[in-house]
Amino acid sequence: MRRERAIELTKLLSRLYFVKRDYATLEKCLSKDITWIGTGRGEICRSFKEAQEHFQEEKEIYTGSFLLSNEEYQVQFPAEHVVCVLAEMDVRTPHQAELVFDEHMRFSVIYRKEGRRWKIIHLHNSMPDKAQEGAAYLNERRGRRDYRFIKEAAAEMAATRIDEVRKMDSLTGIFNMEGFVEHAEVILKEHPDRPYAILKFGINQFRYINHILGYRTGDHILREIASNLEKLCEEGEICSRIEKDNFAILMAYEDREALDRRINSFKEKFVSQETEETLNISIHFSGGVCLIEPGNKESVKRMLDKAMLAQHYRSTRRRLEDDYIYYDPEIERCQLREQELVETARFAMKRDDFKMYFQPQVCLDTGKVIGTEVLVRWVKPDGRIVMPDEFIPVFETTGFIKTLDFYMLEKLCASMRRWLDSGYHVPPVSINQSRLHLEDRKYVEEFCGVVDRWRIPHDLIAFELTESAFTEYNEMIQRLAAELHNRRFRLDIDDFGTGYTALGLLMLIEPDVLKMDRSLTANFENPKGQLVLKKLIEIAKETHTAIICEGIETREQVEYFRALHCDIAQGYYYYRPMPETAFEEQVLRAEDIVWRNVGECSKES
Ligand code: C2E
Ligand code: CA
Ligand code: CA
């Protein structure tokens, strides 16, 4: 809040209180945990309810409105989201009033931002000492309290309020990290024999939710979670918003089973089904748990760190079944090893140790090459070739895959440019792209940027995305698909048949190609597998989606899939992935190859 606004608000407040005597509106400006001190009649209100009662009494004693003059205001900013205004003014009753009141009044108000509103959390109104003597309007019924005591109490209360506010999260009204740590330390000290756990969790893809639905909705979701968390906390338990979309709960537990049951029941209660339905999204969480056995001497900060490590481990391993995992020292060691691998990879990338291998895709009908997939290989300085399975999963968890994917795209485009300039008939190349890119808003733009910089026609690039990405990134994939198709890129769904994506959902994005996974094509002799294959192929045909059969290794497979009118095959039977030079010599330069696009191939068969 700016200075002028704080003054304006306080002027309004003094008018509501002294002139309009509009207590109903005044109450709306009060925070639910207001403390209100009036030295005039010696009242101390420690809650909203007490303040209301006090207003009721006041209304009966002072009737009519007051006149204000000589107003002066000073503004202070003692903490973030806290404003303190000191006001002074002359307050008097009109001459004809029965109860004569003519005093110089002072009051200080502390405002705190609660959600989008500024609310009063503390108010202390007072009169200079001399005015206390024999003032006729003082409430004799309740008796005069020690004026000095009240003054000191007010000052202390104000200081505590400001200190408290510093430990609260202004968006949600629950503790922030500082408040959580401080209160958790106290609770743990008070219950040294009780097992406790810290659950820390965050919303998956919160950035995306903010981006799609807007920050206001994002804030709304955070506030809802906070308020639900407070309800879930029992006596001696606390919750907090640690930062952004990350929350923590300190919870007591009897045994692991009961704790698991409770955490599992929590997940459905963080955000109401109603909210999810209204916003048309499903919100998922990833969490980490740190168990605090009795006698644990670690600081709460360290425990929170451990819960966070587990949470991070969970959120980067999307395939794990549970939404949360327990901290284990092995997690820390594992993350260290992963970081080391990424450091080595960064260095290797500078040395250009990551190479492109190409595996041609063949039209089942004609046996001609109609495209190729580019696959990465890490060639160590001693010539040893490291296969992607050994490093891609780690790159996925650390996020380094995004760097590698762009590096490969850059290399691919550079080579394609060279092939085009050499007059080769360049086939479409499909490139694997990690699902992690989906979280980046400008991803398609950046992808396009690279392709356009090398002046590669968009229909020569096929974008491969694995089916498993659908479980989590459904909404994002729909946008991505539309963006890619708008720019005339081909979209291939990789590892098709391994996930459990509803086919209807998948077809909604109108992919150009379904790449049938090796696990399906290998199963072609099993009757049940055959049934699945036939159904899938039928649907693909009906929707004019081409099928690439992956992992074709035998003549039997070729015949089987050709008979089913599958379009394209990729596998060792035809070609193994080969280095760039080999691809140029054996495939690009071979004279009898006629390139066609997948669409043509699928239409003819
Ligand atoms: P993928 O996209 O499913 O690639 C096909 C994998 O199957 C390749 O393994 C390929 O060598 C292998 N393959 C092809 N034909 C046959 C066959 O007939 N029989 C058998 N047994 N295997 C066959 P590769 O090259 O080891 O790649 C493994 C995975 O690594 C890829 O699976 C892909 O998901 C990922 N990957 C590779 N390069 C990249 C990349 O540049 N970026 C990203 N994000 N992922 C990549
Ligand atoms: Ca692939
Ligand atoms: Ca695949």
C-alpha cells in the first residue's frame, strides 16, 4: 500500500467511527484476529467477537456523531504487507449535545494485507494523559483501569502483532516458512515423546495452471488449499505455505500405516472437487515426508529440507506410483550422483561427444525408406558408446534433457541444411522431445526458431512425444498439438500402447502418426495381443492416422503387419540405428530411394 492510500483509508476509518458511527461497515474492515484497545474506557478486546461486544456498548453510551478537526497522519511500514498509521485529531460533540466531549485523540492502526484486502489487525485509540483526569464520559460501571497498564499493554500488543504478521503468509493467512519453523520448534519441544512428521508438498505444474487460468485463479487455489489445510490440522499440528505453491504440515502420528492413511485421505481434501470441476482441471500433488522420531535433535529447517529433498525426488520421477515418498539418505546420495552425471554431460556436450544416429523408417508395402528417426548416442573419448537408456532417465529427472533435446535439434537441422544444399532428396526426420518442454510457455516458438534459422521446411520435421506424457500433461498436449499443426509440423505419438491413455483422448489431438511400441509388435503371435493390435489399427485407419510399427525384427512380423495393412515399419529387420556418415552413404546417396510422406504411404495401403 502506498502512503497516500494508507492515509485515505485511515481518514475513512475515522469518519466511520466518529462521524457516521457506522459500526457495521467498520466491522467489515477488521481482521478476524483483531486486537482493539481503547484507553478511554480501559477496554482490551482480543478477538473479533470482543470488539463487536465493545462496539455494542459504545453505541449505547455515545449517541450522535462527532466533529473532527486538525487531523494529522503519519505512516510507517514495519514489515512486508503491514502498514501502521498514527493519527491525531480533535474530536468533539456539537454544543447542544448532552454529553460534552472535546478532546485531542490519538490512535494507531495496523493494517495487514489479507488476500486482496487490507484489514485492520490492531487498533489502539488513546487520549493524552491529562485528558484522563475526571473525564465525565468515562465508564464508571466497568471501573477505571490503570491507565499506564493499558498503555503498556497496547504497545506490547502492537509489537507482537507486527512480529506475528511477519510470520504469516499474506496471501493465505497461514504461517509462512519463518512462522512454521518457529512454531514447529516450540511444538516439538513441548512433545518430546511424540512422533511427528513433516509433509511438504507442491502442486504439479502450478506454473502452467497460473499461465492458463491466470494468477487470480492460481491465488484462489492456493487460498483454498491453505484454508483446507487448517481444517485438517488437529490440536498441536500446524500448516504453512513455505513458498509459491509449496505447503508444509507438521503432523503427529501413531504409526506409519496410520500416517499413510491420513496423508492419502488428505490429497483429496486439499482442493475441493467442486473447484476442480468449475475450473475444469485436475490438480495433482507431489510430496515428501520427513519422519521425526522422538529424541531427534535436528533443527526444523533441516527436517524441512529433508522433506523437500524427498518431494523433489518424487516430483522428478513421474513414474512413481505414490504421490509422496519418505526421505531416505539414499535419496540424497542418488541426487548427488545424478548431478555428477549431468556435470560430466555438460562437459561432454561442449566436446561434441553426443552424436546423432539415424534409423530409417520403411514403407511396408514397397520396402522403400520414407523417413528416419534421429537417436542420440553418447560417444566417450575412448570410443565406447553409451546408449540413451543409461543417461536419458537421469537427464529427465534433472531437467538436463531439455538442453540435450535442443542440442540434438540444432545438430539435426544443421545436417539437414547441408543435405538439402547438397541436393539430396531429404526425407522427414522424427526427433524425440521430452515431455518436460511442455511446461515451458515459449517452447514451440524456440523449437520453431531453430528450425527456421536453418531454413528447414516444417513438413520435414516430425515431433515425437511419448504417450505416457498424456497422463499428466493432457491439457498442455492439446495446446502443443494445435500449435505444431498450425505450423505444419508432423506429430508422432511414440511408445503407443504402453500407457493407459484413453484412445479417444489421444485422437482428440489428431496425431499424424501412432508409433506402435515394440512391446505390442513383439506380441503379434499371442491371440490376445492380436486382438488389441487389430483394434488399434482399425481405429487408426478410420481416423486417417498412419501407423509406424516399431521393433520389427523378423520376416514374420513384416508379413503379419503388411497383411494388416500397416503403413510403416522401423526395426532391426530393415536397419539398425547408424551413425550420420553411414546414413548419408547407405541411405541418402542410394539412388533407388524415392521419398514420400507418411500420408501418401498410409492412403495407398
Ligand atoms: P524410442 O524413441 O522408442 O526409440 C526407439 C528405440 O528402439 C531405439 O533405442 C532404437 O535403437 C530401438 N530399436 C529400434 N528398432 C529396434 C528393434 O528392431 N529391436 C530392438 N530391440 N530395438 C529397436 P535407443 O536408441 O536406445 O533409444 C532409447 C530411447 O531413448 C528412445 O526410445 C527415446 O525415447 C530416447 N531417446 C533417444 N534419443 C533421444 C533424444 O535425442 N531426446 C530424447 N528426449 N529422447 C531420446
Ligand atoms: Ca522415439
Ligand atoms: Ca518408441
